Amino acid sequence: MSAESDVPADCAERQQLVDEAVHSGEMEGLHVTAETLADADDYVAGHIDSDTLAERVRERYGLV
């Protein structure tokens, strides 16, 4: 993961970002799938970065 200032420093911060994104989507009437939540878990754990998370979601919905 990059050391850039806009990259979350730890799991707690990444979890907060995911929770906020899921909540925002739900407020707009969207449903976050189990597959996307699993990808988000990989992000929170630090296994993937935010770019990879976004890429996986775009691929899943044919937005590449």
C-alpha cells in the first residue's frame, strides 16, 4: 500500500471508510452484495488497496 496521505493508515480507518460507503449506498436504496462485502473485507485487512477494490467492483458490474 502506498504511503500517500490519502491512503488509510490502518484497519480501523479502512473499516470506517467501508462502513460509510455501505451506509451511503443503502441511503440511496442500493444493496451491497456479499461478493462486494468480501472484497471490502480484503481491503479492510490490507490485502488489497482501494484501487483494486474499485476495480473488482467495476468488473463485477461490467463497468470496466
